[in-house]
Amino acid sequence: MLLDKVDQVSITILVDNYTDILLASSENVQRPPIINKRKNGLLIPIAEHGFASLVEIKYDNSSKTSRFLFDAGVSPDGLITNTKILDINLADIDSIVLSHGHADHYTGLIKLLQHISRQIPLYAHPDAFSKRWLILPDDSRISSMLNEDDLESHGAVIFKNNGITTLPDKNNARLLITGQIPRVTNFEKGFPFQYKESSETGEIVHDPLINDDQALIANIKDKGLVILPACGHAGVINTVEYAKKITGIENVYAILGGFHLSGKIYENIIDPTLHDLVKLKPRFIVPCHCTGWKAVNKIIQLMPDSFIQSSVGSKFIFS
């Protein structure tokens, strides 16, 4: 599929598991200032176990810009709180993309929609609206469900698609939503504690693959692909290989997002994942959210020249 070239992709981290106000800016990342001069105090955004980012695309020789929100974090107020702290305006974003239907990626949507106060497109896989269950080996369990009616009542115009979607529109493919990602590796097997309610029978069925997990892709002129897996339940290698397949572009310039390698059940796939990541030779790699400290530290060791640390408020610029 043809993915139009863009001049620049900027990704600002609005919600993530980590914040560090002492990180220094560099050529490809702008860190927020330590001191908020307007308020005469420290500028400290909130970190939480979730993800949200502002994705800005410049194209047509940088004469045009499109802005998209990718996910909305885990708390009702975290996303909006951080945008206020960071002086970032989301009122004029073109649309919202939901990576998948887990609470640490969608809970801030209602407050965001209230803040925007207008109708806005929201793109999601149909399964993102399933009633989900987390059932642990000791049989402790919790359910969650993204309420479609509630979103629509606050202005969301929902577009459901399990296939590829292009943004800003079908005739202008500057940013690509992957839709459902095929599972081709033998080690990326999803989330074994995940279940969902069958829409036909109401029965709770095993749902380890989380088929609604999707990523964003852009193609930077003369550089290659920028790939954003927000959580990576499909597996970061599956995600990258699918991005290469559907765009026909082999060069991977940057990978930014959650790689879902945190926690004991994922420790055995850290090494094969990083083995394949190294072979991809991305110029930049920015692990976020659920990648986990063990995996992040190994990435630093294996790919020191490519690694950039994520932190809430950081703006990554690839051009």
C-alpha cells in the first residue's frame, strides 16, 4: 500500500509510566523546561501506568500540518492535567486514534472530549468495545469496558475498522493505522490473563491475542518508517514486520511506544525480541509505557546509539 512521504513526524509524550525533569534536550528530542516561568514554579507532569501521545505530521514541504491524539491514559484527569502543565492545546486535533480497548489507554477520553467540546472522529478496532476480563491464576478478576454510547454523547464520531485506515483521509495517506496485526513470530503470544465476554452468548472466553491492538505508521522522506506501537500486545516484531509488509518499505527509521515486555510472564521473550530488534537496525528506538526496566536496560546495552529515553512531556522530532 502506498504511504505518502512526510517531511516530519513529532510525537509528544502526554502520558507514560516515567517522568524525569532533569533530562536534557538533544537534536531529536525537546525536553520540557524544569521551571514554569509563568507560574514561577517547577514544571512536573504526572506519570501513570498508561500511554497517550500527540502525533503531528508535517507534509507538502512542511506547509501543512495534521495533529492526532494516540490514546488517552489510565486516569480520568491525567491527560488533561499534563496538557495544562505542559501548555499543550488539544482543542484543534484532527482526530483520535485508540490503540486498543484497555483502560490504561482509554480512561482519559471522556475528559478529553469534554475539553474539546465538539464532534471529533475516533478510530478504533471493533473489539476495543468488548467487555474485557483480567483473570489471574489465583482466580482474582476484574472487568472493564469502553462505553461507546458515553463517548458518542460527548462528541466522538466512532469509526470501527479491523483493517488499514489512512489519515487525514482515504485520499491523503500521511499516517496509517495498521488495524489488526497478524501474529507471525513464534514467541509473541499476547497476554495469557486476558478474557472477554462473547457478544452472542455472554460467555467469558479466552482472548490472549487482543486482536484490537494496532499501531501507527508514517514514512519520512529519505529516512523510512516511523512506527508507534502504543502497547504492543501484538508484539513489537510482529508490528514492525507488518508495517514493512503493508507499506513495501524496508527501512525502519524509528520505533516509539510500548513493547509489552514488562512482568515475569514476558521475561522469556525479551531476548528473542531484542535479537530481532537489533537486526532491524532502527536509527532511533524509544521504549515507553509497558516495555519494562529489564527490557529497557538491555536495549540500552545492545543499541546505545539508537536509544532515547522516554519521559512525560518529551517531544520527539523525526525529520
